Amino acid sequence: MKDSRLYGTRELRVPRPAVVFLVLIALALSSSDTLAESGADIYKAKCSPCHAASGAGDTMLGKNMKLRALGSPDVQRQSDQELANIISRGKNRMPAYDRKLSRDQIAAVVQYIRSLKP
């Protein structure tokens, strides 16, 4: 630590509870972007162009790729881990999202897919 007498400056002392409070506020503000982005928001931005807003896969791209409806028994029967792996690694012509989405975001998308049951 620099000796404040040598540099002609004053040392600022902040009470410990205030430091803890400021750190907590900074963490809350930095994580608010990821918290604000729900599984539905991510799905809408990343998945709906092919899978459709409803998950039916009835977009032009979805029809061309012959996508199954995400609410179908075949898709809903898959485990959360299987769906997360598909989202992370991609499948067929679906791109991998492991470098674009965090694990928490992928888990949120999986939970949103679960809500697309007919």
C-alpha cells in the first residue's frame, strides 16, 4: 500500500458495511441483463425463426427442414439434459448455441420448451 504522506493524497476509508452493500449493488446490476432475459425471450430471438413462436415448426424454414413440433410427444418425452445437449451442440442443420448462450440460458429455454405442450 502506498504511503499517502509521500504523495500528498488522503486515504479514503469506507466503512466495511458500505463496501459490502456497494459490491452487492454492482453484482445485482451486472446480472440484471441475464435475469431480464427469460427462456421465452431467448426462444423468441434464437429459436422462433425456424421453430415458430408456437413451437409448431410451421415457418418456411421449419417446413423445409421438416421440424417436429416442440410440443409433440416425441420432443416432450426427451429429458431436460437431452434437450439441453441438442441446444448446446446443435443437431442436423440446427446450429450449436453453447458459445452463444450460458448454461442458465439454455436451461431457461428448455423450461420454455416444456411449456409448449398442446
